[in-house]
Amino acid sequence: MRFNTLPEWLAWQEGLHTAEIDMGLVRVQRVAERLDLLSPAAKVLTVAGTNGKGSCVATVEAICLDQNVSVGTFTSPHLLRYNERIRLNGVEVSDKLLCESFERIDQARGDTSLTYFEFGPLAAIDIITRAGVELMVLEVGLGGRLDAVNIIDADVAVVTSIAIDHEEWLGSDISVIGHEKAGIYRPHQWAICADEQAPESVADYAHNIGAYWVAMGMSMNVSMQGDEHGEDRAWTWSGVTDDGDLLQLQDLPIPSLPLPSVAAALQAWVLLGNELPTNVATLVAGLHLSGRAEMRSFKGVELLLDVAHNPAAAELLAERLSAQPPHGRTLAVVAMMADKDRMNVLQPLIPHVADWFVAGLPQNSRAATGPQLAENLAALGQQAQVCNEVGEALQAAVDEAGEYDRVLVMGSFFTVAAALQWVQ
């Protein structure tokens, strides 16, 4: 074995290839073929999208666990441990399983160079295949068409949302981005789109390859009931079976995860050949995902942790803050990557935030500095307290918070991870 520990394997992977990200399937497909991974026995659900991918995966996983359907999932990035990325029946895989898989991949690749972001999906497919589960759920890391998970043909593929993000690799043309994400669709298989405002390129791609198209606002719908801020709020889901029959679920509780992603997960479950559970309302009510509108308490202060890091996610977060305001003020702790559209992420939150605490991420070379974020907020007419790191900013915000105040932590996966480490 090349290495004995997971940290050693991961550190080596980061420097193996000439580029951090090298989009394309030729190299990773070659290695997967040598490992006999390209035709898994399990049914496959692939999920792409700018936001909401992890929520869709978590919803499907929760239904599988409730219905005793064995499931393996791959998601990225992780918050605290790399092992979070690969789960078998809801349990993170061990360091041992990961190291053994990395060893098999290393042996199979020969002189083929792989990136860190290709080793992970290959290990997930390898481990999940060896576990012999009934359903494999793969989350796209970046884009869709050229992402490593797209070496596997999906029985059902979901695009949760399309917005501008990762412009360095995907560009800023929303139509092109939609086409890239639709690249996970397959001929004569189900193609779900949960974004009612998706560019036409998504539907065009599905129709051009002969995929079976199911889209929000057409075959699949979500409608809300009750007062916007009332406790009796509920929602209705409607979708289709694989025979074209209509389905509807009424009076569902509002989950902590985004409704379009939950709706798409329900639709995917049905189109994978399953019946909806009779206790689906209970399942929906219990849905949660770390770092996605996650509620915690720290020193008696309510925390809201959210990985929102692009304008579309920030808009959704702002809607949540409006719908569920605290009895007091909201104080925000923010750290972000330098390459993000920081102004348009911060702007939707301004009406909901009373005080700002900004910080850098000293261990991350891609991160914006605290002074840069303070400058962004100043341009938006806001003052901010500048801190060196997220833990310091979180402590300052908690110290400032009154009895009925809430502290929001947002801006990236790294930000929420740093906050969780500080809290724990």
C-alpha cells in the first residue's frame, strides 16, 4: 500500500495531477473501466445543480433508510471529515475502506494521472459497488457533463437548479451552464429538472437525446398553503409515475431543506420504480442536512448555519430569514471565497441583518480577507467588525447577542466547518 492513513492519501492526491481541476471524462473513465465500475448492478440516481444537490440526495437517502432499501451515496464537499462524502445506508465509510479503495484505484490507473476530485468519485463508485446496495446516488461536484460521476449512466437524473457559479470553469452564460448540467441526462431515461426558471437549453438537451422529461411547473409541481408566517403552513407535491399517471401529496410539513430539491427527490423515488411511503409527511418533517439552514445553540444563543455562497443561495437564505425572523436581531458571521460574487451574495441579506462580523479563513488561500469583506459591506452601506478567523467572529457575535437574538453563520462550506469546530 502506498500510504497507511487517509490524510496521507489525500495530501498525495492534491499534488498528483498538474491541475487542481481538469474537467473531462477520458482519464477517469479509463481507470473505471480497468476496475470494472462502469456498469453497476445497482440502480443509479445522479444529481446535478448549482444549489440544492445535497438536499435532494439527503431526501432520497432518508426515504431509502425508512423503506429498508439499501443505499450508497456520494456527496461533496464535506464539512468536518472527508468520510462524510461516502455513506453506506446512512453511515460514513471508514478510513480503512477509503484507503483500500484508493489503493485499488492507484494500482489500476498505471501512468494515468488523476486529480483529487477524480479519486473521490472513483472511490465512491468502487466502495458502493462492492457493498452491493440497491441504489447508488451520485452528486455532481462541478457542472455535470464533464464531472467524474458522469462516467456512470443514470437510470434517473436530477438537475436541482441552474444559476451562475464557478464562472472560472463554467462561464457566465446561463444557457451554457444549463447545457453542462443537463449533460447527466441519458437517452430513454428519466430527466428531472426542479428549476422552474431553468434556461431552455436544459429541456432542449433532454429532448434532443430522447430523455423522458419531467420538469417543475409542468409534470411536477409544488404549491403552498397557509399564511406566509403562520404555523399552519403546508405544501402540496404533485408528480407523475413511470406509467404517466398523476400523483399528489397534500398538507406536507415545510422541511428545513429547499422545497424544489425535496420535490425532485420524491419524483425521482417514484420514477425509480417505487411507491411513495405512507409516512412521507413524517419523513419530510424530519429532513435535515448539516450546514443547510441548520439550527444549533452555542452558549445559550441560537445559531443558524448555512453554506450559502452564491447569489441564488443567498436569495433563498434571505427568504428563510424573512419567513422565520427571530424575536430579536440577526447578527451575521461571514467568511467567503475571494472568487465568489460577494456583493450579490451579501446584498439580499442586508434587510435582515443588524450587525456584521467578517473574517478570513487563514488556512485557505482562496478565501477573501476580513478587510475585503468589510469593504464589500461598506460599499453596500454597512459597517462590519473585522476578525482574524471564523471562531473569533462567532465568539464576538455571541458575546454581542442579546437574549432573543440569533447569529447567522454563512458564506461557504469552510465557514460553516470552522464554526462547527469552534462550537464543538
